[in-house]
Amino acid sequence: MRSSIARRAAVFGSAALLLLGPVAASAQADPVEPGVSDQAAKLPAELIDAIQRDLSLSPDQYLEHSELGQKLAEFAKIARTQFPDAFAGTWLDNAGTPIVGLADGADKDAAVAAAEKAGFQVKDVAQSESSLQAQVKSLDGWLDTQPPAVADLVRGVAIDIVNNDLVLRADNVGGLQLPDFLKGARVVQSPATAAPLPSTDLTPIAEPLPADALLGGDAYGSLGGGVGLRCSLGFNGTDSSGGPVNITAGHCDPNRDAAGTSEASEAFSLVPGGTGPRIGTFAKTSLDIHDYSIIRADDNAAPRFENNGVRVPGAAPVAITGTADPIVGAPVCKSGLTTGFTCGVVTSVAQTVSVGERTLADSFSTSMCALQGDSGGTIVTGTLALGISSASNVGQYPICQVADVVTFVLGESPELFATPINEVLAENPGLRVRTS
């Protein structure tokens, strides 16, 4: 990886792809219990269960914290420009309190006034965001001077917004001797990469299209170049011409070089007992830097994508109402064919992560469990589209309960890495996520 790992504001170590897995069992939504707001009442039972189980929040608290996270994200965009000497990041603490970190600087008083006027709590910190980014660049320069035996130990570095310092990931934690300017940085173990497994039972069959719609989190199979994969559908949307598409993961396309051509990989619905009819082809695929694919729906399958739902496969959906930017501490939930809904919080933003031999940039990480087959699935905060599931450090485990125990014993926790949906939209003018 060498010096390229430090050329972004935040970097993490390697992670495992989430390609393959069994189709999750279908479930029916139960009625929502009374005592919640109208918006919370619209959340599906499976999502409410995950919010309460994984976050220990009520549905209303989940929605409130998600909204606060987006208010912080908007404030951060302005503060980076208006208060560059003082601004040190924004986050939600464990209680859901919105925090703005500010360092001493010429513009600190104005920054304090702006943060408090917005209703945020100010925390004094030692280093501004720009100062921490300068340390990342210094690390990059230092790595350039080191022999491969030393430089290759560093698998990533991230700005830890909450603790106002840097975190380095290394394959050999004890073997890395840092320069004096990084003596305060923490060094943690880099997770191992798990190899994805091929799927050999994806054989397209000709049958009438079923009447039910396809939503984010539903299972699909992809075939291309003689390779078959199982993944989860991402957000439904429309392309620049208004045609129906689905935005899923780039590594779910088995024949990426052919995307958008007559040889493009095909996408098929997955049904109990086998593979359903073809639903579309891969119109565009990106793997390095941003991990996403755009599946263009076939004409006869187009009505199946004309919805804005996200769900556990076969269950009632949550309706997507817009898009969001990741903010540290904000609550998030993902849906996928293997594990359904799981929830956590955003743990890092604007980072680069090593996934095997490729680089996932501008990404964010979360404290959620995701397993093989969940790749390409949706990540939401509140009812807003946030990102596409890309890689996990626990993808090799059979169930999340096992992943939780193993990572706890190792002094770690499950992590899911994702590509922000707004990065995908910005890279593809005219592409939109369906919302209500």
C-alpha cells in the first residue's frame, strides 16, 4: 500500500468482501406497537426489532438521532470553510448529544457562537481537523522514506474525530516503531481479508415474472464471464433518462469490464428453491475508489423497480424519503439477504480502506454486522438513504452471534464499510434515488 494510504483524510486496514450467502427466510411484518410517532409507526417491525436490539433505542429516538446527525453534517460543511483554524469535527455521543469539536484558533469564538446558536454542544480539543490532516500527510511523507519492511506494516491510518487523534492499523502491532510526531497515535490490529466463494447454482430459467416488486435488501443473482454471485439489491432509482435502475455494489458484478456493453453481466431475481427470471443488466460498474454498480432494469421487469422501499426480503418495507451524509455517532441500519436488518452507528467518515488489492475511498465505516450475501444492500439513517454495503471484517462467519463473540474475544467489534450514496450520485449526473 505504501504512501498512498495516507493521501486521504482517513484510512483503515483491509476488510472482507460480502459477496455470497444463503437467501434469508421470508418474514411477515407484525403491527407496530402503540405509543410512537406517526413517522416511527411507518417503520417495519423487523427494523424496529433491530433498532431496539442493536441500538437500545426506541423508534422515535432512532429517528431523532438520525435527524440530529444530518444537522451536524450540514453544520460541518459550513464550519470547514468559515472556521478552518478551529473546526475539529462533529459527532453524536453515546447519549445522542450533538457535539462540535473546536480547537484554539483565531476563529474559535465565532465558531463557538455558531455551534451554540445551532443548538450543539461544544467540546474543546487540542487539534483542529486541518492539523490532524497535516499529520496524515506527514505520515505519508515518512512512509516514503522507509524500506518496504517498515512501510508495508502500515495498513491504514484514520482520523479519530471523537478522541482528536490518529489511529493506525498494522498487521504487526508490536513491530511498528513510529516517528516522534506520531508518538500519540494509537496502533490497532488490521483485520484479515476473507476470500469470497463462487456460486455454482445460478442457472437462469424462463418463467413469467412474478407480480411482487423488488426492493432494497432483496436477493439477486448475477451471471457474467462464466461466474455467478449472490448479492443484495441496493436502492432503487432512475438514470439520467428516467429509466428504472438499482444501485448496488460494484464487486457484485462478476464481469466488470463488460458493464454497459452487449456482454454485460445479467441480474436475476432469486426465489425460494432457485433462480428467477432475468431482471436487468449491469449498465455501469465501479470497483476501485468507489464500490458500486448500476443495474438497468429490463423493460418487462421495469415495474418491479418502481418503488422506494427497503426491507428484509419478503417483509414490509421502510419508504426512503431522501439521501444523507454519514456523521460519526449517527445511528444506521442495513438490510441484506443474509442477515436482514442490523443496526449500529457510524464510526468513521471520509476514509480509505484496503480491501484485498483494491482501494475503497471516500467511504465510511459502521459498527454493524454484515455477512456474505449482504453485499450491495442498503444502509439507511432514519428513513434516508446513506450508503451501499461493501466490505466487512466478519464476513467469513456463519451468523452474527458468532461474529460478535469472536470479535469480543479478540478485543475488536464487527465493522461494515460502505460507499456513501451521495458519492455515487455525484459521480453520475442525472442518477437519482427514488424517494417519497
